[in-house]
Amino acid sequence: MRREQRRAVLDRARELFNAGDYWAAHEALETVWRSIISDGAAPVWQGLIQAAAALLHLQRGNRHGVAVVGGAALDKLSGPQRPDVEFETVHFRAHLARALAGEGDPPRLEFRSDERNGTEQDRSRDR
């Protein structure tokens, strides 16, 4: 997947996720995951995909799905921020855990601050 294609998919996944369209976000995130399936970051992408699925289960009132898929997501998202994953995952994971426990709103999927700055720098160079 070319860099521009990947960025477009990530922008769309973020938009869908933050709008609460978790199934469509899941599908968009899977597009990235399939392109790097053997990469070391693949489990983190799986965790983001599972987070979307767990939140869909939460919306639908499927407590078993929340527990099983949400638990798997939390496991895969544990650990430090990976520099090769454009989305911020450390705070996302903490917020996801609270939401899945019924203690808060769903997390927002956001780009890392250094990723946003890098993208803005890329755009200014392209002008």
C-alpha cells in the first residue's frame, strides 16, 4: 500500500470510528492490517480492529462480545507506543478499558501528535 493510500484509509478509519460507525471503521482498519500482516506492528492493528468490534458489541448490548473481543483488544494494545503505528494507542487503550467497563464514553481514535506534525510538514513541502 502506498503512503498516500494508507493515509487516506487511516483518515477514513479515524472519521468512521469517531462517528461511532465501528463496523465500517473495523473494515477500514483491516485494510491497513492486511497490508502489513507479517510486520511487528500487526498485533497492534489487530487490537485497534478488535477495539472497534468490541465497541460495536457494546452498542448492541452484547456483554459477552464486549468481554471476549474487548479483552483481546486490550491485550494487543498493551505496551508502549509503537513508532510505526500512526494512531496514539497508550491513552486510547486506557480510555477503551474504562469504556468497556461502563465507566466512560468510547475513546476517540487520534493520530499521534508527532504524526500530525509530520503530515503538516509534508503538506507544506508539497505546496
